Amino acid sequence: MPRTLTPGRWRGLKMTSDAQDLFTILAFDQRGTFTQMLSANTGYIEAVTMKHEVVSALAPLVSAVLLDADYGLKAALDLPRSCGLLMAVEKSGYSGDSTYRRAEMYDHWNVEKIKRAGASAVKLLVYYHPEAGALAEEIEALVKDIRDQCHQHDLPLFVEPISYSLDASVTKSSAAFAEQRPAIVRETAQRFSRLQPDVLKLEFPIDVDFNTDTDQWNAACEAISTICDVPWVLLSAGVDFDIFERQVLAACQHGASGFLAGRAIWKECVPMSPEDRQSFLKTGAVDRLKSLTDITGQHARRWTEFYQPLATTEDWYSHY
């Protein structure tokens, strides 16, 4: 039976999804990876302007945009009325070494300020491995805390768990980790689903550099949907668009409720001249988004299959 959402969280998901109750969301909350893509002499205002250019060109085509506090304010303030706004609550990156990744939060940016800024939803990214012991428990406690803050302010929460290797000799891009990845992503989805964020933003469960069997792609996505009792959307993780397009098809055909993607759509335009960037955005990036939204519209699962709104009663507001 669908769970009941409070009015603010229901409205937040409505405002970040399309008319079919599917998520077609553009991500440009990148900070560390974004600045690494820029030339060394790029200033703050130039970076802000570039993010604004990309978002302004693509926001009319998506249900919402995910932005950050560091570089995203100008883009957020100029979003069209038809486009929802998600904002990232976490700092970019992590503390600790590559095998012990702790989440970092801002001192002066939080769920309350995201609500005050007019966002429709909150996004929290964490690095997570189910076998990380006390650290895994710490990350789960953080998710619960941010979830509770979002509930207090009646905002929906999108949680993005990113897998990593606990063994320094086994990189995430290795064949050894690729063998572990389906089980890690599936177990992570199951555990985080129990924490009841409103939406999960998940990695593709198969490393396509080592496995091109689409039947196994489909089975892995189906396995996530089977154990996940909240809607999930697919992130792009910076893969090339032709790969991501195929991943979105597999995910949406097997239970995902859409996509929340960034670099697969716009990464090529960052080092371009302003003129070439505009040309790319008007052609290549637009075509990519149209393809992804078509796939989502044809195959994805509506988030309203998971939730229902608060019942209308004469005194509903007295208990709200």
C-alpha cells in the first residue's frame, strides 16, 4: 500500500517531476569535479556564469535542476517557473582516505536554509560501503538526521549513495571491484530504502566496462527495484552519453522512475569557447535530453505508485 506523504513533500515531488510523475532532472551541483574541468585561471564569477549558461539552456527541457550553494545561486534564481529546484546539502568530496570516506557538511548551509531559499527538495550525497562497519553506521545515522530535518521542514529528500572500495589495492575502476559492484549497489539500495528517504539516486549496478550483457544489466536493475520500496532514479556518474542512454533504458524498463544526470549531458561543453558552448547546448545537449526524457516517458515507473497524498479532511490542518 502506498505510504502517505505530508503536503510539502508531496508538492516537492510534484514540483521536481513531470506531468507523468516521472523524474527528468538535470544535475549541475558538481563543485570539485566542475572546477577540475576548468582552466587554471578561471575565476569564481566566470565559473558561476558558465553554470548559469548551461542551466539556462537546458532547464526548460527538464522537470527540475539540482544545484549547489557554491556556484549555483545565479542559475537557481533564473530557473523557469516550470522547473523544480533541488539543492545539495553536503560539501563536495569527503574526509579521510580513499578507503574510509566520511561525509562533510557545511557550517553555514543546511536544510533550513535550503527551505528558505525556495528549493523544492534536498539532495544528500554520501560515500557508502555496506561492509564499512562503524563508518557505515555513521553514514546511516547522518541520512536519518538529514531525513528528519527534511521532514521537520516538509521537504522531500533525495539520497545519493556512491560506492567505493575498502581495499586500496582494488580500485573502483578495476575488474575485481566490477565483480563486487552489483551486490554492493543492491545491498546499499536495500539498506537506504529502509531509512525512508523520499527518493534514491543510484549508480548503475553493472560496470559496463567489464560487462556488456544487457540481460545481466536488466536483471541487476530488476533486483534493485524488487528490494527498494522507495522510487529510484539513475545517476550518470560521468559516463559517455551513448552508454548512459542505454543504462537509462535498462533502468526505466525495470523499475526506475527516471534519471538525475549531469556530466553525461553537458561535460563536453565546459572547456569550449562561449560561442561553441552555446552551439553545443542548443544541439547536442538538447538532443540528449530529448532522448532521455522520451525513454523515461515510455518506460519509467511513476513515483505516485509508492506514495499517496494526505487525505482531505475537514480538520487536516489542525494535525499538520
